[in-house]
Amino acid sequence: MLTKFETKSNRVKGLSFHSKRPWILASLHSGVIQLWDYRMGTLIDRFDEHDGPVRGVHFHKSQPLFVSGGDDYKIKVWNYKLHRCLFTLLGHLDYIRTVQFHHEYPWIVSASDDQTIRIWNWQSRTCISVLTGHNHYVMCALFHPKEDLVVSASLDQTVRVWDIGALRKKTVSPADDILRLSQMNTDFFGGVDAVVKYVLEGHDRGVNWASFHPTLPLIVSGADDRQVKIWRMNDTKAWEVDTLRGHMNNVSCVLFHSRQDIIVSNSEDKSIRVWDATKRTGLQTFRREHDRFWILAAHPEMNLLAAGHDSGMIVFKLERERPAFSVSGDSLFYVKDRFLRVYEYSTQKENQLIPIRRPGSNSLNQGPRTLSYSPTENAILICSDVDGGSYELYIIPKDTYGKGDTVQDAKRGTGGSAVFVARNRFAVLEKSTNQVLVKNLKNEIVKKSPLPTATDAIFYAGTGNLLCRAEDRVVIFDLQQRIVLGELQTPFIRYVVWSSDTESVALLSKHSIVIADKKLVHRCTLHETIRVKSGAWDDNGVFIYTTLTHIKYCLPNGDSGIIKTLDVPVYISKIYGNTIFCLDRDGKNRPIIIDSTEYIFKLALLRKRYDQVMSMIRNSELCGQAMIAYLQQKGFPEVALHFVKDELTRFNLALESGNIEIALESAKKLDEKDHWYRLGVEALRQGNAGIVEYAYQKTKNFERLSFLYLITGNLDKLSKMMKIAEVKNEVMGQFHDALYLGDVRERVKILEDAGHLPLAYITANVHGLKDTAERLAEKLGW
């Protein structure tokens, strides 16, 4: 069981997946309904208007609605976008166990301890049918995914199947008056909208859950007699097919898996059990130490399940969905539907090669995990978890291409992982002894090598070399010389992706990517909040990778960005120019066209290819605040100037890059005092006296302007400044200008006019102006 997300809270009695978003609703015994994002592991919202425990919840398939039912006898319909309860449906007289929207009609079905099942029209907010017949609590009632049927489970030890076809006909308005009249007669004289089609008896105690198979005429039920029963039905009858025994306490919930022939059940014995629906045998059991399980929910479209227990819930899937694949030149080898297939990138054609042995069905998660290919020998190594770890070696005849039905006898062996290390040699990890067995294509041991670190997986690292994974590090080991070529501390690595020239390697863990060279010298580490799924190197040395929700890029210096948003996760196999080839979870090849302009531009900047940068600026549509911010951050404001149309941003970038002419253009358009001042400062720093003068003139900063004329020796303009100051009656400015000009008579005159006669006298006397000094002395009475 692969755990995707787990919460710790109160006892969870109801669960529902959203069909389009990564959301799950959990109804708690405490009376709260929680809305979780199971990808991010965050609580998005909570709703708490029920008076008492909430047992049933269900998302609507297409509307932003969910329905809940609780111990307060109320059914509430909520709009999660508006974060409020739209209305309450009243009618049940006891606890409500389950609620569910119909997949097509505006109906809700509810099951209650008042021994009835009710069907409601949520648009008209009325009860349109009451299904009576059970004589104990009704624990569960669910619509059939396609037909006009409802299945219910009760503590009266029966499962009932109800035909609601008449209710559907009643909902569809009759086309003519005769039909309308017959419907009115039915309403007046007690017509029945829902009738019991089958009563399934066989459980010895109360039945807690019953559900339909998504496509086959089957029902599965779980009860307090600790048994899971499978029932088959046809048009006239229903009968018990088999009983699955193994649970040690009450079976609380049971359902068919939508994608595999298995049944999943959970119980108060603190376990989840998986059963083979065809062979009707137990496959696997998952236990918790302290928590009883109460509810199961299956995602309507994805391979996800959820289980509610005493202290929260767990979201999981039973088998990994990543296809095992290997790329060689123009070909992709991968396993799908128990066949080895080859896909040619150039022609985008797929061929079936050979059938792959189906692993024993006594356990789950035993499909192919990794695949290694030797192009010279046309040999394939497929590893899985069968028998605790094993491999199969296939030699593919050249005439097999396109035939796909040639049965091959595989050579088999046990080992933690196996990978080709040379043309006709492959290495197998023997975990128990922590050594590698090198074998030939006859599956014979040629050599044994002890490993330098406690290794739990091996990967290809160039001819004759292995990359050994330990818990907190990776090591490159030379099998021939038995020496360590490189070592790097890392998080727990899941996948290893080499560049085509094997000069660079990307080490992918759950939430990070470590980029290193072939000797494991660290280059950069990238952290992601959402799971990293796959990756490949493009021809430019950029690592392109996928998370659950995006295709992203990572440059050699660790800079990253988003290329494309994904609806569903994909696994990158190869990149050709602007085409990314991916495998989806169904094993289908999907070419995705991307726009690589952004990361190619950043790469050109990083490698200082400025001619390419300028060419891209002229020919592409690169723009946006993010790009401008990136260029500023990386020290390329002059490049950012080419993208900017906003005048203020353009002015700031021009100043930052020292482009005084563009800054002047922007300042003229902005025409604000602060910008002229900043332009003057930068122009002065650069020694551009003309722009400094213009900036000071625009701000009417006469003091600075006068000083500028002084230091540049422009005495004519300094004289004009003095006259301007005189006109404006700015005595200090006038005096400073006279001082700068060395005009003593003017200074004496200014001081005299200002009434500072003693100062005027001293100035005249010191500078030898005897006549003026005597005149001033007389004025002073000296």
C-alpha cells in the first residue's frame, strides 16, 4: 500500500473525493467537516454547523456542492466556494448514516437509523420518495453508477436492491396529456416510485455496507459477522457467489476497485484487506496498531483510495502507476498490459514485442519496477518486487518486432535490483551480503564485488560503473578496480537520470532534485513542495522535470521555472527540441509541445552568449514582471530594459544599468521632481555635465546649478544665475554666485543692500576698495 497522505485528527466516519481537484472531504465524529488538499497535505477549509457527529459526506460530480448528513437528523447541502450551507433537508427521524448525490439527476439518497431510505430532489428541496422495508437501522444506501438501482445495507442482516426506474420516469416530464394524466392518477392513488427488486439474505449479523461493481452485475457487502460476501444479479434474481473470510471483527466498509479485479474492505479489527475478486482469495492485509477502520472511499477517476479510522484518515493507492521504461537512441522500451513494447520517437509508432510473465497474485505491487536495456545484445532486464526482489532477463530476437506474440523463456534470478553495466554483462544487487554479482547473458555469475557502503539499490553510471544508493548518500563504484569514484550526501534517492553524454546526473528524491557531474561533484539542489515524478535532459543541458502538477525546468545554476501546467501526472522519457515525450499512468505515449523560449533565454544569459540574447529579444515575445525581476536579480538590468514598456520601471532599470540616455527619455515623460533629482545624481556620477545641468534646471535647483557652473568654469552662466537670484530676491543665492565669480564689488553691494553695513565695510576694506570703505564708514558714523 503506497501512502500518499495522512491526517491526525478525530474519528473519521465519512469520506468523499472531488472528481477534478486534489481534494478530499472528511466528516468527523466531533461534528466538523474538513476539506483537505491531499497533494499538498494542507487543510483548506472546515464546516461545523451540524449539532453532533457527521457520518456521511459526498461531493457533487460537477457543481461546487457537497452534501452531509449527521446525528442531528439533518441533511445539509453546502456550496464550498461560498463557504456556507445553502439549505437543510428535514424528514429523517434518527441518525443519518450515508448521503450521496446521483451522478445524473438532481437527487440525493440518504440512509438512516429510522429504518428508511429517502430520495430527495435538491433543486426543489423536497423528499420525492421514501423507501421502507428494512426493520432495523439502514447503515448505507448508494445509487448504481449507471442503472436505476439503489443498494442498501441494514442491521436487519439483509442487503436490498431497489428499482427506482419509475422515479426517473416521473422526473422526466411526460410529452403528452395522456401520459401526464396517467402520472396524475399514479400520484393520487398511491403509485410506488421505488420497489424492492431483491432481498439478499446470507449474513448472520447486521450488514454495515453494500456497494455495486462499477461495470459488472455484482454487489459486495460487509457485516458484523466478520464476512465479506459477493453477490451476482440478473434481471430476475440475485444470489450469493462467495464469502471472503479473514477479518477478526466487524467489517465496516467494502468496495470494488475501479481499475483492478480486487475488493478492498476495512474493519474494526484495525486492518484493511485486499481480495482477488476473481479467485476470491486474500491478497494483502494492512494493519494499524491502535485505530479501528470505519469508512472507505474510491476516487471517481484516479487510482486512489481513502480510509477513515479512529484518529484521522489515510489516502493511498495499492500499486504504483509509473511504467517501467528505458530509452535507447530513438526507441523507448516499456512494459504495458504485461507486454514489452517499443515506441519509436521519430515515427511515433508503437510495437508489441514479447509477453512478460505475470507475477504471482498472492500479493500486490509486484508489477515491473525498473527496466534496463542492452542495445548491442537486444537484451532486456525487468526487475520487480516478486519474492522480495527479482529480475527477468529476455533476449529479443530481431524478427520479433511487430509480432508481439512470440513467447520468450526468461532467465530469472533474485536480487534487490539489476542493471546492465556492459554490452553483455549485468549487475545484480545481493542485499543480504551487500555485494554485487556480475552475470553474463546466460545468467551465470562471472564476478562478485563487495560494495563500499550499505546499498539498497543500484543504478547504471557508465560502462563498468554503478551508482549505489544508501539511505543518505550515493556512491559511484568502479566494478573493475573496486574503487569509489565519487560520493555525495543526498536525501533518499528514487530515480537517477543521466545526460546523453553522461557528464551530468540528476538525482531525484520525493521533494528535491540534486544536480551533479559524473564524479558526483555537487552543482545545485532544487527543492519542491509537490512530489517530483520524473525528468530528462534536453540537448542544451537543461534538466526538464515533472511534478504532480507541472512540467518545470532546472538550469545548471539551480534556477528553475514552470513550463506547463498538467491535468494529470506524466513521466518524461525523452526531449526532442520543443517536444517532450511522456508516458502517462495508463502506459500511453504522449508528445507534449512546449515553449522553451524562457529557459533557453536564461541559459544564454548564464553562458554569456549575448548575441543570442539580443537575437531572442528582437524575435520573441519574452516579457512580464517575472522576467524583468529575474534579469535585475541576476545583474542584467540593461537586458531587462528591452522588455519594459512601463516608464517608471524603465527609468529605474536605466539608472541601475547606467544607461543615462534612456533614463533621460523616461524622466522627460515622467516629469517628476524626484526622478529629475535621481537622474542628476547619476549623470554627475558619470560626469555628464549637460544632463546634470538639464536635471537641475528642471528641478529649479539653483544652488546645485550654480555650483555646477563653478566647477565647470562656465562664468557666463554663473553671472546669469546671479542676476536670476537678484530678480528672485534670493540674497544668499546672489551672494554665493558673487562669491563664486570673485566679484568683490557685487558682494559689498549685496551686503549693503541687505543692511549688513559692518560686513560690507570689512569686505570693501579688506579687498582695497578705499572709496567704498570710506563711504560706508561715514554711513556708520565712524
